[in-house]
Amino acid sequence: MKQLLQHARLFDGSQFHAGKAVTLDGGQIVEIIERSVSPGGYELFDLTGLVLAPGFIDVHVFGGGGHMVGSDMGLPELEAIADTHRQFGTTSLLPTLMSDDWDALSHVSSSILRAHKYWGENSALAAIKGVHFDGPCLSPSINSPHRASQLRRLDDALIDLMSHPDLGIRLVTLAPERAGLDSLSKLIEAGVLVCAGSSSATHQEASQAIRAGLRGVTKLFSSMPPITATAPGLAGAALDDKELWCSLLADGFHVHPAAMRMAIKAKPKGKVFLSSGAMATVGWDEDQFDFQGQRIRLQKGVCVYPDGSWAGSHLTMMGAVRNAVELLDQPLSEALRMASFYPAQFIRMDMTHGTIAPGFAADLIAFDPQNWVVKHSWINGYHRAH
């Protein structure tokens, strides 16, 4: 199906354009043309008053629409999670499994493998670009939402499961001081993107991991020791290194906006990007759900355990973009890059995603900049009105 998207304020991933239209054919962007040109044979979309931008890429999605990534998840639940986040601008995501037992890890891997079989015919499953294993090799000494009973060191079986090439993009968040450099190196050699998180690593331990090929830091500042004058730790190493990527959970709760603004100023442009860390409450009418044997509820904008400790976020990527503008003082263009182009670079997908240009994937959104509401989305060229 050929489509013509016109009358929007176009953001191509680099800059804004006026008086332009975009043509799509199947799952690809064909060209950017002058709006006055009206080629025949196209389905027309009038996007007056909207911003047309590359679809958002979220590498940290625990759940949505009442479902969590875990042992109870099948293809319908996986599709529902992707569909839920689509309405908030996410057209590519990595379903994220919180630290769990072997059966859950294996089940999620199998579900991702099955999802990829339907990539060309199901736009929701086409949004699933891989998987993010957030744990289980994390530090038990850090106050994090991960259950201590599920935390453990990596063994060869876990490394093999996480490294399976048919999973697509494989991202693993671990504590470098607990995983060890040998395990970290095995994952990297298998093509896995490895990040540090929920870690008590010293500056030296973090620096050694960076030299070994660590790709980034998950949720900078969250679930890691604070920077002090004599112990900069993982956060300090992340800010000091020019190549390391850092994701921000910009919900205004997990990390103070001033700390996030400092991180953006400290890092080279493009090395800080947005992720949601979203849980089941996003896009769902209920405010509580059960996960890993515990009741989690939404309280004042954050998902919490029965004891009141934080379990995860209620953030969407559109919400993160809004917060980047309103709380972090970023221009809209940079906020959009932090949600699309920069994460595309981080997961090495920037030659096909994160930009509106001929030959790139037709993964797009059109949103109202006045109220931050997504009105249209395209995944692999499949359109949906919201």
C-alpha cells in the first residue's frame, strides 16, 4: 500500500521541515517531497497540526496493558504490551524481563523467538526487535526492585540462553562486579549489548568493565551508589567516559531532574537517551496487578510493592519526551532524538530506524505537540489511528 503523509510539521530525526510530505511503500519510506506535489495512487493522510517524527524506540519495557514480561506471558500478551506502547509513540521495543528463575527466562526467550516468526504480518509483533534481560546477575547489596532470591551469578547455560542469535537484539543489564569480566566478555563476543545496572561497582570495577566492552548504563543514577568526592562509582565512571551510553528513566520520581540535567551536560551529545521502565499499569484501567507472587500497585505515579518500595515506573515514551522538554529543558528536537535516533544508535539500528529518509523503515508517529497525544502511528508501514 502506497501512502502519502502530508501537512504535518516534519521532524526527520535531525531537524524540522515545513512544506514537506513523506511517501511510504510497504514497510519503507520512499521519499520526502514538496507538499504541493500530489502523486496519484496513494492513500492520503492529512496530518495538519501534528508533528510527524520517527517512532520511539524503548529498550526497557517490563509491561503494559495489564501484562508483564514473565512466565505467564504468551504471544497474545506480548502483542498486547506492544500495542499498548504503540499508542504512546513506541514503534520498536525490547520486552524486558526482571530477574527471575530459569523457567521464566527460558519461557520469555521462547516467546520472543515465536514472535519473530510473525514479524512481517503482525505490526504489533513487528515492533519487538529483541529482548532485554534486566538481571539476574545484579548486586544483592543494592536497593532495587529485583527480588534477592532471584539474583545469581551467570553460568554458561544462562550465557548461552541470553546469547541466542535468533532473539534479535539482545541486551543484558548486569552488575559488573558480580558478573566478572570473563562472563561479560563471553556475552560481548556473542554479539550481546551489555549494560551495567543495579550495581555497587566501584569506579575501578566499572572502568575495567568499560575497557572490556561495556556498552552502557541502564537507568543512570537509579539503583547505584551516589557519586562522592572519593568514590565516584559506576555513575561517576559513566559520566566520565565519552563513549558509554546512558539511559534515563525520566519520570520525575526515580531520578531528580537536576541530576538528569547534569548528566546531559556532562556526556557528549547523543550519549544519553530515554527509556520507560514501564510496568503493567501503563495503558490499563486498573491500578494494581500481581507479579512474581507480589501485589504491585500504582501510587502517586510510581509502581510500588506492598512495603512501599518502588517496583517500577508508570512512564510512557511520550511522557518521557514531554518530561525531557518540561523538566530537563531540552528543545523538542533533542527530546525526540533522545527517544528515537539515540536509542537506535545504541542498539545499532540507526541505519534503518530513528530517521525519516528514503530507504528507512516506515516506523513513524504523528502527535499533537499541544497535549502530547499520539494521533497516528506506522509500524513496518502498517497504519493505526489512535
